[in-house]
Amino acid sequence: MWRLLDSVSFPVLIFIAAFMLLAPFSPMPHVVEKLIMLKDGSLTRAVDIFDLCFHLAPTILLVIKFFRSRRRK
């Protein structure tokens, strides 16, 4: 799994993470909407939790890749 993550370049992963964080572009990105729901305590449906994880997954992979590349140097 680590080899697959290492084979993806930073610019590609940054583009995918930014796109997923901002999608859909109107009226409000899903991540913002779901984080507001989480703050309010109304993030209870499984589909909403999955949607939040789905939209945050590329960003989490980007953070993991960043720290893995820093550790190697």
C-alpha cells in the first residue's frame, strides 16, 4: 500500500484533495456542511459519515504522504 501512495506525485494528490474538499462548488462544499453537522451533533446518519470520510480521504492521504516523505529525509 505504501508503494502505491509513494508512486502518486504531490501535485496530483494536491489537485485531487483540493477538488474533493471543494466539491460540490455550490451552494456549500460537502466537507463544510458535514463539519457543521458534526459540530451541531446532527451527523448521525451513516451516509453522512461516509460522505465526510469520502471527501476527506485524499486530504488524509496527502498528510500521510507528506509526513512519510519528511521522515525519509
